[in-house]
Amino acid sequence: MVANLLTIAGSDPSGGAGIQADLKAFAALGTYGMSVVTGLTAQNTRGVRGIHPVPARFVADQLEAVLDDVRVDAVKIGMLGTAEVVRAVAEVLAARRPPYVVLDPVMVAKSGDRLLAANAVRELRGALLPVVDLITPNLPEAADLLGVPEAADEAQMREQLASLMRLGPAVLLKGGHLTGPECPDLLALDASGEPVRLTAPRVATRNTHGTGCTLSSAIAALRPQRGGWAEAVADAKRYLTAALAAADGLDVGSGHGPVHHFHEWWK
């Protein structure tokens, strides 16, 4: 059976991030993708020029329309933008309870542009996290969620991971913002166990647009196809590493180009 995957996120007209990246990752990993659009962005590989939020009621209408008709096997959540949209998505998911929900807490774009209103962070912590199974923050997002400075090494990552676990869901804390030959991630499925350390070689490319979107959507796509979160996360990280390694085979834009979602097929 082909799994049906739903992304709830913003649109990236340059195709490298947001719902466009999510749908590409869903397809590459053998699932059927659907999307609920939370906002329109005017952006390219060099930065974000503007954001046009979709009204919260219409976001909820999109979500209800899909859930009323289609079996949804997993959900990935990306850019939500406003506190009202966060609340609307949380209310529908709390009522409908899809099997697996992965939240990529998109707060700031790679260009530095803010993608989640500051007043929405409290709503995300209080309303959305209780209905989410796994969150995938990078180091700046983790710092934003906790209201602390960004972690500068793995020891500080572990301290922040413990704090993030107290928010409720399982956590994949991504260490790609650290320096060094490896990109270390820490996966904690419960507060009592030792986190799993996942590493991959750092790929020398500037084409990293949409890496967070791609990883979280890959995890969501693989979770119904794997026996547990640890296996899904490990395989998703391998997929992303290969997509980064093949990214220079694309020629998209003059800034941070996209990863190559279809590296296994376009040969």
C-alpha cells in the first residue's frame, strides 16, 4: 500500500523549500503527497522578499477537506507563520489525530528572514507540541523555542536536548550549524533514555536550500514504511546526505540552491 503524506507548510516559488521540497521528497521516497498551504512567499535562492499569510480559517478548511476524504498516514508541518494558523492547525490535529506528525519548527529562513511571528512561539509550545510526535529543530530554532543562546558545541546541544524533551514530543536536534567534518544530530525518543547520535560527513556545497524541509518530510514519508522513529530518522538522514552530495548537479539560482531530491532517479 502506498502511504499518503500530507504537508502543512508555506510555498516556495523557487522550488527548493516549503511544500515544493516536501512533495518532491514524498515522491522520491515512494509516497503520495498532498499539501495544505499556510502562506505564500516571494523568495528565491538569495532570500525572502515577502510573505503573504493564508487566513487561519482557510488553512483549517484545507486541512479538514483532506482529512474528510483521504486516509492520511503521516503529516509533516513546516512554516505556519502566525499564532492564529498555529492554533487552527493544532485544533484540527487534536480532533483528528493522524497516526504520525512531524513538526519542523520553521522560524527563520537561511537568509535571516523571520518566518514565524515572535508571538506565535508561545502558541506553538502550548497548543501544537502536545499533538506532535517528533520535532526537528536546528540549533537556532532550538534556541528560539527555549529562549536561550544558540548551542556552540555538542555538550550544549545535549543540555538543550534535555530541555526540549520537557516540551513533550520526541526530538531530533540537528547540529548542522556546528563546524567540523561531520554533521551530528541527536535523537531523543523519551526523557529517560540516552539519545541516539547520528552523524554524516559534511558535504562541501552551497546548495543547502530546503535541507530542513527535506529532512523532516523524508522522516514523515519513511515513518509508515519503517518499524520505528529511529530507523525512519536514520534512513531520512542518509537520503538527505545523498541529496546534498548530488546538489551541485543542479543549476538553480545564484544563491543557496536546492538539494537534489531525485538524485537516485535522474542519472
